[in-house]
Amino acid sequence: MNNIPIEAYLAVSTIMFFAGVYGFLSRKNMLMVLISLELMLNAADINFVVFNRLLYPGQLEGFFFTLFAISIAAAETAVAIAIIINIYRNVKAIYIDENITEMKN
């Protein structure tokens, strides 16, 4: 069995999640906002695995749910990057405040 306590995993997950929230709220670059969103999703995936290990040690539902969440996050990232590339082609900027004022015109 693993000697690392569950609280350590939850502490890492909490730090990752709040770093993602801070990056999501404070960054102006669309790619950095996307990376921050992915950081928050990965923190949630860590929680799925940790609580699966704690509540149902012999079963793999948390692991399968995490794999499903990772695949959905990868597809979401591909679509978001395609949207950011199209915005960059039209507006020539990937900063959120510049794009909002440019799209309004």
C-alpha cells in the first residue's frame, strides 16, 4: 500500500485548482486562460482518483471516469485552440481585452 497520506494528494489538488482559478481570472492571453482551465480540470481528475482509492479500493470506476474526463478535456482543448487560431487570423491578437473591443466594432 502507498505510504503517502490522502491529505497530501488533496493538498496538491487544491493548490493546482486555485492556481488554475487565479490564472483564469488574472490572465489576458487566451492561451494562458485555456492552460489555467486545463489545470483546474486536472486537479478535479486527481480528486476523482484519490476518492476512488479511498472509498472503493478494489474498483476502478474513478479511474475510468478520470480517463473519460481527460479525453473530453483533450477534445475541448483542440476545439478551443482552433477557435483561438481563427480569432488570431481575423483580429491579429490573442489578448482578451483587445479581442472584445475589436469584435464589438
